[in-house]
Amino acid sequence: MPPKLSLYNDYESTVQFISNIRAIALGQRRRVWLDFDETTQIGPAAMLVLLAEIYRCRKIEANAARVTGSYPADKKLERDLQDAGFYKLLDVRNRLPDQNPSGQTEYIPFVTGTKTVGEVADGLQKALLGPTIHMRPDLSSKLYRGLTEAMTNVVQHAYPPDAPGPRRFKSRWWLVGHIDKQKQQLMVMLFDQGVGIPKTLPKNYNAELITAMLGSLGIITPRHAEFIQAAMALGRSKTKDEHRGRGLQDLRSFVDNAGTGSLTIFSSRGQFEYRAGGKESLTNHDKSLGGTLIEWTVPLAALENVSNGD
């Protein structure tokens, strides 16, 4: 394992490393041993993508244990891995107590499924916020609807019939929650290993509408990030239509209502980030993530301010 994995600070090498695991385990059908001795940090988004890939490599055949590894030398990283459910996924024991004594970073163990499960989103919300933070009902519904609608999009669109991969892994999503108490921020992430927004967009909207939206955004030669931006814009223009971009718009409006925070989407080779107040940034990468990751982040203080407002 490299010293650090991060989709933000070292995207290309992180994605390459995770794809190498898949190539060896599934392509070459060889066992993989992950040596964590030199690893000190795995970002939350990279953690979720790594968990999903190991899940796929281990579960793609019954009783196949193609990926395993060592415990990290870094105790904080071991805590993060344990809290996220990494060792449970590998079917090995947790060495640390269940309670995190430092209280710095807390993961809600990852959840995976192949259906839209509203109870999962509701349970995640309660586990993340605990008894001390009480969101206003309308804001709570935005988080709930946003997550469940994102699951619906995965089930309905992310894995078309001609998508590669085992049939029983189609429509699968992975969800994890994360609270960084040092940075005082809440993060929720949903990942799928589908074909990505750039490929599903033409199936959800006709070519003329997409071309018109790209033109209105001033985009002449779109790449993957620009297609994500167009998908967001088309979703805003169709919010009155049921199941047409409503989920991401709920998460987007939550960020706006909080006055701070961000909504970031990685899909295929594109990265789109929305910040409160309408600020958007786009990045195109060389390597494909191999799916779509939606990351929603908001400071706890802003969340509490919003929760206690009128």
C-alpha cells in the first residue's frame, strides 16, 4: 500500500492502485495481500472506493477470499479502517475497542445494497447526528430524499443491461458516513461501480436538450466533468418532474441553506464540485474512477445553526 490514498490530493495514483487490485484479483485470478506498514492516511472518499473494490473482489465468487492484508502500523489508520467496517469485510477480528478514545474521526460502517432502501438513509442520518443535533424537518427530508433518490438512480440507470460485470453485482451501491471531529464536519458518500454519468446522460435526456444545455453553459468541447455539470443543470431545470435530478438538487439546496459546505461528484474521468452560493469547479482526470461517487460535506456548526434556525 502507498503511504497515502486520496482522490483529492493524489487522484491518478490512487485510482491506479485500486484498479491494480482488481486486475490482479479478478483479471489474473491471483490472491492479493495488502501491506499497510507504510500507510498513514486514507481519505474518506478513497476509503469508500477501496472498500467497494475489495467487496467486489471477495464476493464475486462464493467463498473467494482473493484479497486480504495486514494491520497498519499507524494506529489512527487502524481505527479508521475498523470503524468503516474494513476488517469485518475481510472476515478478520477487530483489535481495537469499539469505542474511539480520541474522538477525532468517526466512521459509520459502510452499508451496501442493490435496492432503494429508505430505512438505510434514515438509520445513517440518526447514527451520524446522534441525540445532540436536531435538524429541522424540511432539512432532514432533503438529506433523506437526496440519499434515497441517489440510490434510485443507481438502481435504474447506473448499470444498463449491456454493462460489464457479474449480473448479481449490477445495481449495487456502497454508502458510508464520516464525521471529522477535528475539522468539525459531516460527510456522507455514496458510490457505485456503474458506467458513469457521462454515459447515462444521453439515455436520460435527448441529444438536442443536452446540446442546448452545454451551449448555454458555454461548453464547446465537453469532457466528462462538463457532462456532470450539464447533468446538474438539466436536473435543476426539471425539478418539477418526478425522479429527474431531484435527489442531487436536495443535497445542493441543503448546502445552500447551510451557507457553507460542498457537493462533489466524481464520475468516470470527471470531477464536479459545487459550493454554497453557486460556486462550481470542474476537473478532468486521465484515469476513470470506474463508477460514480457522490460526496456531500457540511460543517457541523453550520448544520447546528441551520437546525436551530427559524
